[in-house]
Amino acid sequence: MKASKAEMAQILLINPNTSRQTTELMARQARACLPAGMLLLTATAQRGDAMITDEAGLRLAEQEVLRLGLEFAHSAGAAPARAIIVAAFGNPGLDALRAALPPGVAACGIGEAAMRAAATAADQGPRRFGIATTTPGLEASIAASVNALGLMPQFTGTRIAPGEPLALAADPALQCERLALAVAQCIEQDGAQAVVIGGGPLSEAALWLAPRFAQPVLSPVVAAMQAALASLSEAVPQ
């Protein structure tokens, strides 16, 4: 007998910026990772920035992440196995959300998931990693996140794609080429053994860029989906 939506394990992807187009972009990539028997839901912030480019934008997003996450966690008829993905690279509101969630509901951020995945190769152990992004206003926040995760000894630094972030976002092909330059700098100049593409809206670029480099280029949305699925693995009937 086929399970109803209420009986299926559920993952909520929260887009902390207000762009529904960005939500759909990330959801397409997330759904490609989704196994049978699980349901992906999405939620988009109603207040804040259309693209988070600095720390002020991260602070604006925190309350929306908390509101949307708790709404999902306490929703009537929700599945017993649930996880939440905070789909902004700065993980806004993640710590507060985790502290407020009821037992049995996990939460992860795309930034932390990608950094952890980049810092460890399944067959080789610890590795050096860099981050390529388009938002210079978040460089200090990125370094703080790396430090908070205890990964600073493996971190080779952040490389910023040349160009204004919003202008690059409006031209995906140019954005991809500029990010390719930043990825190359991470690898060739900084010695990174893996590179994270630093931004939820940039996740598709990671898929385009990965075949161009011998070293892994990681999508933060894919990394977060893998982390969320791992958190649900024991709760979902096999």
C-alpha cells in the first residue's frame, strides 16, 4: 500500500531570501537527490533580501528561518521523520532553530554541510578545501563559520569571483565563468583539494563546474541533502 504524504519522511528546504526563483532552483537540485519514500517541501522567506550578500542580510533572515522551521516542526499531521535544511550559505538562524526544535526533528545548513563534506574525503580522510563565491560582503562570515566548525587548519581561504554579485546573478553564464576563475585560484594558488561553491543560488553552477576540474567542486545544496538524509536514515523504515 502506498504511503500518504503525511506518513512519508519529510525534508523542508527553507530559502532564507525572498526569491521564489531561487527556491525553485535549489529545490530542483534537492529533489534530484531524494530517494523514494521521502517528500521534499519548500518554504520561502516573506521578509528580507532577494539575495543575501552581506551580514546584515543574514541577520534579517534569522527570524524567518526560525518562524518557517518551527511552523513545519509543529505542523499537524507531519511525518514522524523530519529534517530541515537552511538553504543560505551563512546558515542564518540555524543555531536558534536547533535549540527550539522538538525532539526528532533535525536541522542542517548548506554552508556547514558543504564545509564538512569538503573537509573529509570518504577514502582519504582530512583534506584541504577552499570556498569560491560571488559575495565579498560575506567573506568574514564564511571564515567565522569555518572556525566555528573547527576546520580552520584545513581551510585554504575564500576566493571571490570578479564582478558585482547581483549583476552576476542576472547573467548565469557569466557568473559560472567568473566562478570558474575563483575555483581555479583555490586549487592552483591556494592548494585546495576540494572547493565549495559558496551560495545557495550558486548551487547549479557547482554542477556545471564540477566536470571542468580534477578536484571535487561541491554543491552546498547536495551536501545538505546528504546530511539531511543521513539524519533521517535511522528514523525511516527500511
